[in-house]
Amino acid sequence: MKRHLPNAITCLNLFSGCLALVQVFAGRLDYAAYLIVLAAVFDFFDGLLARALHVSSPIGKDLDSLADMTSFGVVPGAVLYWLLGQALPATGLPGWLAYLGFVVTVFSGVRLAKFNNDTRQTTSFIGLPTPANTLLVVSLPLILLHDSYSLRSVILNPWVLLGLTLLLSYLLIAEIPLFALKFKNFGWQDNSLRFIFVLLAAGLLAALGAAAVPLIILLYVLLSVLKPNYM
């Protein structure tokens, strides 16, 4: 029975991603964002539980990738498509450019395929993980909803959105080593970078709310690049 528990949690990730996709196309991007946060929680705990129970299987690995492709591949592309659809009409640019939001979906698929076949990524990552990428994307409509910093004109600028699409697509497959939030123990020496990141991220979230998420992802990349000897 216990060997099926991680897969059950993975299925909850997939189900949350499906519900999030429905919310995107209904125009309720805030609900979609909350569901993606839930999917990310399930994605974290399925692996944690599998390691704790010492269970693994090829089916579990494939199921995890398929769930991630929905929650952290299709959903961010759909969100970018929706945002571009809102931004483009006022500019006179052709509406078909909104479909370029799904370029992130394509590169997410490539990222997940690489991860499954790259033996270098057992304890860390090469390229931006798809959950981190998706959390950044779904934070944008939340920032718009609670626009305390007058960022609407920036977020709904089609050139910003297209540039962000290209940047994220590159980061997903870039040969950049990034640390994973996998604590083998709770000692400072082995996890100093992780503790620093978690504390700084918590402080940013408390101070800025949803507007902190893009800064947290940037912090994650910078800490990984500036201090590569974390392993």
C-alpha cells in the first residue's frame, strides 16, 4: 500500500493542474495561481514521501513528469497566452502573437525530458525547474490583482511579456547548475545556501506579497550562480 502513496500525491498534482487550466480559460487567473501553488506542494511532497518510504518505480517517474507537464508546462503557457491576449489589442500588434506564450510549454517539455535522462540532476538541477518557472508566471496575475506597486503597465506590456517568455524558455534548458531544496539533514554546514535562500524568500514574501515571487526566482538563480560550491 505504501508504495502507491507517492503516486497518489502525484495524481493530486495533476488534478490541481487540470483545475488550474480550467480557471485560466475562465479568466480566473487568481484561482489558477492558488491551484498551482497547491500543485507545487503536492510535487514537493510526492518526492519527499517516496524517499522517506524508500519506494520508487519507472511508472512513478513517468507519472511525475506527465503531471508536471500539465501543471508546470501547459498552465504557464496558457497564462502567458491569456496575458498577451489582454495586452495586444491596445498596441495594434497582431493577435496571433499571443500564441507565443505556449513557447514556454514547449521548452518545459524539453526541460522535463532532459531531467529524466540527465544523471547530473539527481541532487541538483541544470536549468530552471518547471515549478519555479510556473510560480513566477502565475504570480503575474496576482500582482495585477493586488497592484500595490503600479506594475500593471509593465506586466501588460506585450514586449515585456514576449521578452519574459523568451528568457524563461532559455532558462528552462540553460546549462546553469541550480541547487535543489532537498535537505538530507538540518545541519547548517550542509545546507547553508538553502537556509539563506528560505529565510530571504520568506522575508521578501512577508514584505511584498505576490510581487516578491519574481524577485525570489531571481534570487534563486543568482545564489546558485554566485555560490556554486553548495553540493
